[in-house]
Amino acid sequence: MFPIKNGLKQDALSPLIFNFALEYSCRRVQVNQGGLKLNGKYLMLVYADDVNTVGGSLHIIQKNTVALEVASKEIGLEVNAEETQYSTFFSYCD
């Protein structure tokens, strides 16, 4: 038997518990931060354990990422800094 040193024992409830924790963190970011709004809500794309914050500038995206780290840390989740990436896309409309 291998001892569990980090993380959560995997059983039928583990994905549900993780989703609740991630949902809490994402909602904290949306309440406290700015960003790109769509239908009156700040846009954040989340799939499994991947989170994409969307904003009008790199500064806002970085600010939201820091807020996500803080909110996640409050409940025991940790953002992997080595896998964190920032991307910018510019769109010009006439």
C-alpha cells in the first residue's frame, strides 16, 4: 500500500468535492475583480482543472490570476506556477 502524502484520496466523491472547491475560488475572483464581461458576468473559462481568465489587458488577467491563487489557497488548493501561462490576443474592429 502506498501512503498518500499530497492531495486527496480518490473515491467517487473526489471529483465532486474538487468541483465545489474550484467553483468557490472562481466565484471569489468574479466578485472581487474586473475583466471581460459577457451577459453581465465576468468571463472565466474552466474545464476540469484548467482555468482561463479573460480580460481586456494583461494587467487584468494577471490580477485575476493572483486573486484566483489567493482564493484557492484559502481552501487548500494550489495553483501550479510552473504550468501557468499568459497569452494575449488583440482584436481590432473598424
